[in-house]
Amino acid sequence: MAVDMKKSASIAVLGAGAAGLVMGYKLKAAGFENFTIFEKDDAVGGTWKRHNYPGLCCDVHSHIYSYSFDRNPNWSSTFPRRDELLAYFSGFAEKHGLMPYVRLRTAVTKADYNEGEGTWTLSFDG
């Protein structure tokens, strides 16, 4: 009997920034059901959530600094500011139903690999 990995695999994604959110999106689109995106902060957005100082903006053109399959045609400038980027990533998570998979205020503090079983055990703070 074949094992349906899409239903049985338990997948951890570390961080709900740009990479973690797109990983969740791709897992969900591929039919995986048992994944969690662990985020140590109190909201998604990665570096755009964590950092905030006057003038903070992206140094990459806005049309490039977005997901190719979910473009934002309404960037306010070529190099968007922090709040606009944070809104883009937060909106992406909401729009694509990722928030039920996100566990906020949960930092992964340790990951131990069991070679015999081929599994990871995660330790958390939060």
C-alpha cells in the first residue's frame, strides 16, 4: 500500500517572511495538508515586520520584489517602503489562506535529526 505523502508528511517551514510564505503557498497548491509555518514574531512579513526605521525601503525594483504569480500593479514607487512591503506580504498570506498554517510567537530553538528514522524533532520557545 502506497503512502500518500501529501496527507501523511508533517512539514515545518521556519519563518513567515517572503520565502516562508511562498513555501506555504507552494505546499498548499501541491495538495499538502500537514504543514506549519513557524514565525517567532507576532505577525508575518519577515524582515519587513522585524525592522522599522526612518526611510526603510527595498533596494530592489518593486516589480521584481514580488511573487511572479501574484504581482502588485499598484506599488507607489520603484523602491517601495517598509510599510507597503509588509502590507504586500501580509495581504498575500491572507489572500491565499495561509494564516491557518502560521503559528506566530513560536521560535524554533533547536532541530535534531534522527538518521535512523529520517526524521527531525524541533524544539520551540513560545
